[in-house]
Amino acid sequence: MAKTAKINVTEGNLLASLQGFFKAVLRVEDISAILVPQHLPMKNMVMPALVTDPKQLEGADPLAPAFPMNAAKIASRLTRKPAGGKVAAVLRPCEIRAFIELVKLKQGRMENVLLVGIDCLGAYQNKDYFKFVGDNVTESTTRFYQNVLSGKGAAMKEVDLSPTCKACEHCIPGAADLGIGLFGVDTANQLLVQTQTPQGEELLTRLNLPGSQEPAGRQKAVNAIIAEKTTYRDNMYQEIAAATNSLEKLTTYLANCVNCYNCRVACPVCYCKECVFVTDVFNHEPIQYLRWANKKGVIKMPTDTVFYHLTRMAHMSTACIGCGQCSNACPNDIQVMELFRAVSSRTQEAFEYQPGRSIEEEPPLSVFREDELADIVGIGHA
């Protein structure tokens, strides 16, 4: 049975209350550091930071609508080998799911980390966040979470949540050791803390937080949010299918791609040490380009853009967790996330696999099961 407790909120200040909670976690004996979104002192941005001094947590801000990178890669770097201590990682739900996939791919280790998830209020795209934040990061974060939690929505100053967040039905942290609840909770007075693993239960016991019960209206509030996001997601899938249902349409959809490979670099679960597209395989001889041009009379340069994305779809569709960093990183505003999520949904449905749902679920194609996809391969049929 999961344990439930609460973080008392003073004067409605969620950030200060969370910072106090993080300080308490960092003071736990075997927690050596905490990875948490932190205000940058030199710029109005919030970035992942590794904190060892509790005093430095005054700048922690996991509620800011800023998502400049998926911190799962950072968590994997910090845990892939023993570091002499455990790291508490405060991550968005999509970051937790990406980290779990990286652990399955032997890029990180669960025994060196304690995962803390928070109900995700969403984020703006990078360019929109800077329009929104102004000169005061803390004040803008407060304004953001107050609007969202009061039902006013996130659309402010001519910016709105990224399409990624509007389409994300996984806004409640799963597979975390500790989950902090916001939706359906009286956040003016308290935050909900729930354990999801034995490790989380042990930590909660050591923190000695006051006990609590899940509010009666929380599940209803969560269900309503997920239903809204699922509707947006399904409409998005239909629009993308109509826009890319032929090679000609797909080529048009990706026409602005310049092969910068930012989407590959930003993807949290694209872990290959060397990508085939940066090797000599695609370093064609000059005469080859002339041959292709002579054959058709004209060719678009660079030539491998569609093949690049098709290769990534084939490679990543079982592991895509839909965090949207591919779109966030695109210099030409190609809707990469929408395309990859639409394709990945079909692949993941075929394998009955949801990336990052559980550390116990083995990735598709990593194991052989004789009875898998029998209707396709014909095993067992006369």
C-alpha cells in the first residue's frame, strides 16, 4: 500500500515549500546531491543543476514553464557508474520515462538514483518562454502555476503551452520513487506526496512528513486533464496522418530540413555513440551528386533529409516518449514531435509497449517470444 503524506504550504508559496522539501531530502544521510531545475544567475532561464549545498536550493524551480532540455540524459550520466553516493533527481514525467528507457538500454542505473516526480503543468517552447518570463523568473513561475492550477490556463502574453504538452497524456509521474501531486489538491495549503516504490517509502519515513489522504477530487481532476490532452493528441494524429500519408506529402512536410541533426542530439533516448549519418556512409563523392542531378534535372540539397527522418523513425519509434525536444531544437520549426509521436503510437500499439512505463518491461525486439505477433508471422497456423 503506497504511503501518502503532505508538504505544508506557507502563504500559498509553492516554490518555497518545494525548496524546503528538497533541502530536507538533501539532508538525508545517503543522498549526496539533488538534480533539480534551477534558476541561472546569468540569464532568465531554468536549467538542470546538480546541488550539494542545501543553501543553493533557493533557486530551485521545477514549476517553471521552461523545458530547454530533457534531463534524462543528465541523470544517465550521473548514474551509469557508481559515484560514491545517491542522487535525488527531480524530473518531469517524460524525463522519468526517458530515463527508464535509458536504464533498459544500459545507459544508466536505478540503484544510484532516487526519482522524484511532480504533476507536470506543461512548458512553453524555448522561444516562447523568453517572451513570457520577462525580468523576474520567480514571479513569472508563480503567475504561471497560479493560472494553471486555478483553471485559467497557460495562455499568457500571446504564448501558449507547446503542442507537446497539450498532447501529453502522461502528465502524472509514474514509475517515480516519490510523486508530488498538484492537480485536485488544495495547493494553497498543501502538496500531496505519494510513494510508488519501497525506496520511496523508506525516504518518506525518514523525512517524517505529516500523514495525509489523497483528496477525494484528485482522481476526477486528473481524469479530466488526461481526457482533454488525449483529445488534443488524437486530433493531432489525424492531422499528421493526412499531411504525411504519401511520400510526396512527407517530402513536403520535411522540406525545410537542413540536416543539422539537432533533433537527434536533443532526443533523450537516442543514445548511439556514433550516428550513421555523420559517418562516411553519407559522405557522398561529388560526382554522385552530379549523377543524381543529371538523372532528374534537379535535386534538393541536402539529399538525405527524408531518409534521415525515416531512419530515426525506424530506430526510435518503440522508445519515443513524446517529450518534444526534437521540435524544440529544430531551427526551422518543423513539427518533428507530431510526426514522431504519430508514427510511434502505431509501433508501440503493435507491440503493446509503453516506453518508460515500467523498468520490468523489456523493450520490443530485445527478446524473442514464440507467441509474439502470431497473427502476423503465422506461427501456430496450419
